[in-house]
Amino acid sequence: MKNTAKISAIAITLNEAHNIEAYIDSLWFADEIIIVDSYSTDETVSLAEKHEKVTVYQRKFDNFSAQKNFAISKAKNDWVTFFDLDEEVTPKLADEIVELAKNPKAIAYYVKRDFYFMGKRIKYSGLQNDYIVRFFNKNHCQYNANLVHETLETDGKTENLKNSLPHHTYKSFDDYTAKMHKYSALQAKMLYKKGKKPTYYHFLFRPYYRFWNQFIFRLGILDGKEGFILAYVSAFSVFKRYINLWLLYRKIA
């Protein structure tokens, strides 16, 4: 029988003291855990360092792709898991990864995420088919250069895991809007680097389209008031993205 491949578990953190220990406990199957922290001001680092398998690196945050690729570079093992701290690594999912590590038949594995917003499972709103790579061979995968909404690029066969991944991404409205503002600023920087300039079309039509596309065509209406809130904030984040882009051009005018 083939030996089980050793696994490095990786995460990037910023002020995750409320999540860090549960996250570490859920990765019982990992041979090492790498935390790349963006200089948290809470107890994230001290709590993580109490665990024998954990190694913490602190690095100034520039963008998500660079931060995650740096974390991958610190992994000692070829096989890597990369879960966010608001994702719940269930026992069934952990067991499936352990079993796959005995004889991997692909270089990367996608997992379906179940989206939770303010405690409610969101079944529509365009989030019902959210698949993301969470177990992969680092020699064949790297995050692209996107500052936000980065994706892991793979150069070989991929498969889907059978078990899903609960994603408790936003526990409050304020938490959700704060992340949307951060993402909007990063997306504006990406557009600015490409030389994209905002017009009335971007300020008026794009947010309008985002709302109705998510709420009606992607069936957010079936998620009730939470679906409406998600569509509204998503539309506003599009508007904020182009405001931020406009401000970037104002700074150099």
C-alpha cells in the first residue's frame, strides 16, 4: 500500500483570534500548519504559536495572490490545503482528504462551498455553484496575479471532492460591507493598472445590472431578505469600485 502523502495546511490571517484555534483543531490531519499573518493587532499570532505543528510568518499585506503564493513557498510538503478561517473543515471533508492523500489521481481538488450569510444558508443568489480548489499539489499550482478574487491556476488534471465546505463568510452586515469596501478598493487598483477609466456607464448601469442580475436572474429573491441584502450590497460594491477608480485618477490629475 502506498504511504499517505504528507500535507501542509496553509492560511493567511488578520485579526482572527476568534477563529484561529478552531481552525487549527480542524486540521488534525496536517503534518504542518503554516500561518502567514498580516500583523494582527489581536491575539491571533500568540494563540497560533501555542500549537506545536504551527509556524507563523508575518508579512505586510500587499494583495491576496502575493500573500497566498508566499504561504505556499513556505510549505515543506508537496500536497497543500488552503482553507480560509471562515470555512468549516468538517470531519467528513478531512477524512476524504486523508483518503485521497494515499493515492492522488489529480493535481488539484475542488470543493463545493455552502455559503452562509448572517447564520442563514444561501441556496441561490448565484452562489449555489461555488467550487474552489482547496487541496492541491504545489508543484503544479499557483495563484494568479489578481489583487482580489484570486484564483489558483492549475496545469494538470483536477477533480471534485464529494463533501462540501460550509463557508460562514459574513456573520454580520457590518462585517460584510467592510469586506466589500476592501475588495472594491483592490479591484479599482487592478482596473487602474489596466488603464481602465470610469464613465457614466460604470456608475449608472453596472450597479443596476449587478443588482437585478443577482436578485432576479440568479434567483436571489428565493433567499428572502438575505438575498435582497446580498444583491444590494453587491451592487453598491460595484458602484464603490468605480468611485475608487475615479479617485485614483483624481490623485494624479
